[in-house]
Amino acid sequence: MLAKVIKIGFFRGIAATGSLVAAFTISHYYGIEAYGRFSVIIALLSLLVVVTKCGTDLYVIKYVSFYHEIRNYVEILSIIRNALYISSSFFVLVAISLLFYLYFSQYNEMYSLFFVLPLLVWQTVVASTLKAIGRQATAAIYELGFVLLIISISVFLSGYLGTELRFELITIVASVFILLTLVIPFYFFYKLKVNHVKVLPEFVIDKKSSKELIDFLILSLLAFIPTNGFPLLLADKLPDEEVGILAVCFRIALLINFIVTIVNSIAMPKFSVSYKKEGGELHKYYKKYNLFLWVTCFPILLFIMCFNSMILSFFSVDEGFEWVLIIMVLGQLINILTGNVTALLNMIGLQRLNRNITIFSSLFAVLSLYILSGYGIYFAAMSVSLYWGLKNFISAFYIWKHVGINCFKVT
């Protein structure tokens, strides 16, 4: 598994560093305040992507991974087609809501999001398909982090040349890059249809699929808001500078989650397939992946804890905010200890239970974030970490109750 993780880690590492590189370049050339404003805009864009894709990313991973095992290309293409149809339809509803929001918003430059939003949503469908068929390394190219890396290069070049890079131009650069990356997978889908599928069944979403999509949407939405979406919640509560500091600390803490994300991308299809097999396959896979998490994530955590002040200085963050980073890192520690609880619940048919846990944890965390942020940046950081701890501990308990797996035991 180590060779596979290294291969995937290389490509996903490039994508994952996109957010950090964006934080560095923007804070370096335009200041931490500018990065705070940029974080709010990216949080809004990410929220719109979550709503527009309507849970189709998890839906694709769950079912394409199963049908890929038995080489049922008709079902695979039907699922991909359905995901594209659903997300495109939701884009119309989201676009209307976005117009209404921007009419009353101070962020007038965000009108250019209309061009990049549908492309990002189609990218998620492609990324989910690649993950489902075992192409996790290639899937990294089709995630937001890779787009942010391209944006970071543009910001660096403009800063180096001494010119101001407007947000509208950034979205054009991102849109062109995404369009170029979508050409190959869509051509592949076309060739797969020509060579293996004569006629696709009609576009029909049954009651079971509708419920699953709604569950996946709620899960994605509530998991997003107290984590990646917190700059949006704090835009009117804290100054842009403090929002920027929180966003930088969050991105640094997510370096620990980098390995978790890689392992999850490998594990999710495995959980779905092994759950359907006899002989304790699921227990074996879960312990294997959790042990790997423990071994690889703790050194990264210790490094960030020991050199927090030096790390923050690279992002133009003044001294005195080290505890913001430490609090964020402690939240990730809980994520490591409990392991792949969310991935496991989703892939073994317990997404409704996961939804209920996520609803409770998210609402509690969002409420605490909104209330405690009024007391300063440190309390806001505690609220973000609280979400990881609460959700993962509750999920670990129910996994032990339903499938008998002790998430804290790796032997």
C-alpha cells in the first residue's frame, strides 16, 4: 500500500499544496488582509459547488466502484450521465440564488463566479469517477486544490512583475485550465460509450437514489460549513486580517489531514466492496488503513506543534497567534485517532446515520462558532476544532455499535 500512497501522494500533494501556496502568495504580495477577503470568496465558491453537485460526488464513488468491479459499463455511464444532468439542473437554481446574494453583497467582483462554477461541478464528477475506478492519483488534478495552485502561479507572476491581478482575470485563468482538463475525460466517456454501450437507459432517478442524493448533499453541506466554510460565517464577525490568520492556520493544520485524505480516497471504494464480502474483510481493511494513518500523521503533527511560530512567519502572520495554529492542530489529532469514520459510514449504507451525526455536530459547531467568535480569534479556532472532535467521537461509537469495529484499536 505504501507504493500506492506515495504515487497518489505525489499528485494529491501538488493539489493539496495549492491552498497553502495561494495563502503564501496572496499574503506575501497583497497582505494577510487580502488573503482574508480571498478566503471568503473561495468559501462562497466552494459552498456553491457543494450545493450544485447535490451529493453526486459521493453517489458516483459508491456505485461506480461497485459496477467497475463487475465491468458493467452501461450502469457506470448511466450513473455518470445522471450525475452530470442533476448537477447541471441544480446550477440553474444556484445561479438564481447567487444573483440575489450578490445584489446585496459587498463582494461585487464575485459575478465572475458564474463562469467557473459549472466547470468546477463537472470536475467533481470526473474526480469522483476516477477515485471509484482506482485512479486516485489522476483524480487530484480535477480537484479545487489544483486550480488554486494555477491561481497561485498567476498571483506570483503578477506580483513578481509588479502588476495587480484582478479577481475577474483569476476566474478566467481558472476556467481555461478547467476546460482543458475536462477534454480528456469527456472524450474517454464518449469512447467508452461507443465501444461498450449501444444504448443508455432513460434518465430516471428512483426514490431510493433521490433519498441517497439528499443524504449525501446534507452530509457534504454540513461537513463543509464549520470547516472550509467558516470564513463565510466570520466575514461580518471578525476583521479581514483575523479571518486571514484563521484561514492560514486552518490550511496549515490540514497538512495533517493530507494523509487522511489520501487514505480515504483509497479506502472508500474498498469499504464499499469489502462490506459486501464475507469473512471479516471490512474489519481487516479498516484496521490496516487506520494503522497507516497513525504511523504517518503523528510526525507531521509534532513538526507543526514544535515549529509553529516559524511556519506562521512564512505567511506574514505576526507573532502572538501561535495558539490559533495549535488549537487547529489539536482538532486534527482527534481526526487521526478515530480514523476513516465518515468514509466507512458512507460506504456501508449508514449515510443516514452519518447525516444525523453530521447535522448535530455541525449545528453545535456553527452555533458555537457564531457565538464564541465574538470573543476573539482563539474562541473561533476552538469552535472549528470542536466540529472534528465531536463528530468523530460520536461516529466511532456508532461504528462500534453497528459493525463491531473499534476505531481506536489498530491491532
